[in-house]
Amino acid sequence: MHKGLLTLILITTLIAAIAGCSTTTVPRDSGDITSRENQAFLAPKEKTEEAFRVLLTSDNYMVAQLKHTTTMNRTQDPGGDKYMIDEVKKLDKIDEVREGVFSVWLFPDSGRIMKIRTQKPTYLLEVDKLISEDIQRWNFDFPNKTIDPTKIDIKYRVILRKKLSDAEIIKEVQDTMREQH
């Protein structure tokens, strides 16, 4: 009885969270539309404030640098990128596209990350936490040996795709709850 009540509360909370904010739902047959939107996201035609844009799905992790291309570069981290893809797979329980903007301040002497602040949240706590963890692993190279800039914005587009049936998702949640108790 206790586990069933917790499952019901979890599902109700998830539905309320989804219904309470404006989002873009990904229709199952919209692969071409989503692909065009993703390309436009990574290569916007207008000038943007973000230094980087990140497209994160359970199949792909892509980073586009839009500003400061001569003064800084993101250090490649294929293992970390793969880890983030695997973490998104765990969240693939609904069809959603969420975008968020995060500001990052760098130490002026080392170029390491000093602090991360959410400017525009995705309104999914799990996704916002995952993005923050992702940014924390980033490192930067400065070809001119000068730390410039010391503040950048990073815009994320996270695409979640429901790949399991409702019954499979409920079973997975129940199994997780059994393991925790």
C-alpha cells in the first residue's frame, strides 16, 4: 500500500510539473522538424548573447561555440560527453524539448570555473541539475594565455524522448522504489 501511494504521488507530481509550465512537446513523427530546429539552434542566423550552445539528447551531445572563438576554446571531453548522454537516457520518460541559459564566471588567473548561475531554467529540476553538473566538468583553453572573457553564457537545448511504454515506466519506478526501501 505504501509503495503504491508513493508511486501515485510521484506520477501526479510529474504530471502537475509538466502541465504547469510552457514547453514544446515533441510529436513522435516530427524527426525532420526537430532536426531543422536543432540545426537552427546550433547555428543561429541572428547574433546571440551565448558563447556556447549545447544540444543534449540521449543519442547525441553537440557543442557549438558562437563567440570568443579566438580567445577561448572548450577542452574536448568525449568520456564526459558520453556520460551526459547516458544520464539523459535515464530521463527519457516523456516527450519534451527544454531550453535553458546558464551564466558561468571564470577565475581570472586560471580560467577554471568559479560559479554557475541559472539565468533561464528549463523548469525540470532533474534537467537543470544535469546541466549544472555538465558545466562543472568543462575546462577551457586560452590560446593567447590571457583569460578573456571571465563571464560567458551557455544555452542548452535538452530533448527528452519517451522510449518506454507507460507500463514499463511504472514498473521501472516501482523497481527503483523497492531498491530504495
